[in-house]
Amino acid sequence: MLPGGVGWNDILHEAIARVLDGSRPWPPDVPILAFLSGVMRSICNDHWWRARLEQRLLVSRDDPDQRSWPGDEADEEPDPERILAAAQKLANVYRLFEADPRALKIIAGMADGLTAREICKVHDMSELDYDTTRRRMRRTLLRHQQNWSK
């Protein structure tokens, strides 16, 4: 099971897209199946890493059941630079999808803590439209992620 409603077809399509756009060059001496499975494994690891990071950010510090990770020593209050950086990245996400009303509805629903079903119900969106939009959003965010991390 993959986090965030990501399916194996999504992972395969993302792997193929990365090969085609040149971000994952295919070494000539590696069989295609071995290469694609490695790319897919890498993409899955990225999704799991992001899911763990998101979960860690959502868990309250007052939660007695919260598990700490080795090396985690979170400050009680985030510093102003981190707050500013987070606000800028959030603004970048909204700007990136400003011409996509369906994506903005999904982002707003997620910000309100709604499930996929609740978002679909509130915004009269089919499950297929939701899934298609999420895949498009994921690909767009992955393409722009490198620019934002600088």
C-alpha cells in the first residue's frame, strides 16, 4: 500500500515520464525492467518519506503517543525564517494552481482536513476527476519542487 492514494499505475507512469523527460537517464547496459523497477522503487521511497514528514508535521507535540525519531530535537517554536519560507512555498503552490479551480478546491479541502470523499462531496466532484486532478497536481509539484528547494 502506498501513501496518499498513490497507485502502482501512478508510480509506473511517473517512472516512464521521468525516463522520457531525461531526469532519469537509462544506462545502456541495464535491462529496461531492472531500470524501471529501480526508478519505481526510488519514487515509492520518495512518497513514503514525504508521507512520514507530513505525518510528523501533523502530530501534536502534546500527544503522549508521539514517537520521536533519532536525531529529532524540534524547537518549541519555529524560527521566523522557517515561517517565512513555509509561507512563501505555500504561496508558490497557490500561484502554481491559480488557473486550475479543481486543484484549488482539493488544496482547500486538504487544508481543512477533509478526506478525498468529503472533498468530492463538498465540491460535487467525481472520484475520477479527483484522482486525475491529484495526479496532475503531483506531477506539476514534482516538476517545480527542485526550483523551490533552492
